[in-house]
Amino acid sequence: MPFKQGVALATVILLLAATGCSNSRRIFSDEKAGDYSIRADRLIGEVYRQNLSERDFEITKLRMKIGENGNSHSFSGFLKHNNKGDILVSVRTIAGIEAVRILINRDSIRINDRLNRKYSHGSTQEILARLGADWKDLGLLFGDITNMKTGKDNLLCQEGYAEMKIDNGERGSMYRIDCEKKKLSWINIYNRRNNLNMFGQYGEYQSVENMIYPSSIKIILSDKYYIDLEIERLEIVKDPEIRFSAGKGYETIIIR
């Protein structure tokens, strides 16, 4: 699989590896002056209300740096997202040529590798079933939290942040939440069955139409790949146009 295509697919799968978790608990630490407690369900409820992935939007100017084993490549591009959860990503070279186009929706993951003239596709459900994942959890890419069940136990907001740990045996994750912005600060996800892990760090939060989102995102995948995203322009739009068609004459690859 070509490098750009492999990184794109790895990003999709590993970001979704955090799903299927049902039990959460607080990570205990000593409370300091100025710290305070907040009910877990209340904090997560406020985080949900900030979720960008519930909205239609377009990232019209996106900078990406993708690295693998010490080598890196820089790209620009755009991303479109509708409130159904469909995501369209266009990755362009520095010269402005579209290298890869990716469509992710409930039914399928489809990838056009235009430089290598290869079209890859597969069933979203089948691809993610191996991880017990759900396509909606791609909201993690935008600093959103989804599918998290919490109780009424208190969390400690210490120096502005609360931490949570979730573990269901095969998969687990640790979250650090900004108690003021009600957004993720970082997340660490691991999958014991597949020996996969992901670390995500979110920063430089911006606001658009009262929605807060991270403009700087760093993803590290299994200590092999890293992806730096810089969102330079994001707009809330209604019904963004999402178009994808398989390249004519491309080699077809089925993702399993």
C-alpha cells in the first residue's frame, strides 16, 4: 500500500479504536489550592455540547505533515464534514496537485490515490468491527468526545484539567479534559488485542459561531507514524457538498 494511502487508513482505524468502552473512573491525585470537583456526567455533558462533529462545517485551509520512521512529507488540503458524520478529505502536494481523496461514511471507506492511480474501498462496518469501533467516533479527530458513558462520581479539575481512564479489557484510553474550554487536551488510546496505540494532543483552540475547536492537532500512531494538523481556516456551513468518484482506469484494491 502506498505511503500516503497507508497513513490515511491507519489514521481512520486507530482514531476509532477508542470505542466500545463502558466503564470510567477517576484518576486520583492530591487536591491543591484552587482546584475543584465536578460531577463526571456534568463535565462530559458540557463537552458533548461543544462537539464540532455534530455540525456541518468545512476546513478550507488545512496544513498536514505526515511522518513515518523518521521521514516526513508536508501537504495542504481541505476537509468537509456534514451532520450525518460523512467526511471528505482532499490531500494536496505543495505544488497544489491532489494526491489522495478520502471519503468516510457509514457504509464505506473509499480512497483515491491519484498519484499511483489506485482506488481502495471497503465496508466501514467490516473494517471497524475488528476493533469494536463506530464510525461516529472520528469526532476524536476534532477534539470531540463521543460514546463515553459516565456515572455521577466526582472528577478533580486540577490546575484547570481533569483526567479520566477507561478500560474494558481489550481496549482502553486516558483522557485529559480542559475544564474551562470543555474540550480534549490529550488522549491516549491502546488496543491490547492488536497491540495498537495512539496519542493525540490538541491545542491552540479557536472559536467559530460559539463552537470551540483545536487548530493544532498532533497524532502519533503506534510509535511509527505521526500526523501534525494545522487548521488555518474553518467555517460553519450548511449542507457542504461532498463529492467522490472512483478514478477511471485505476487499479482497484479491496480493504479487508
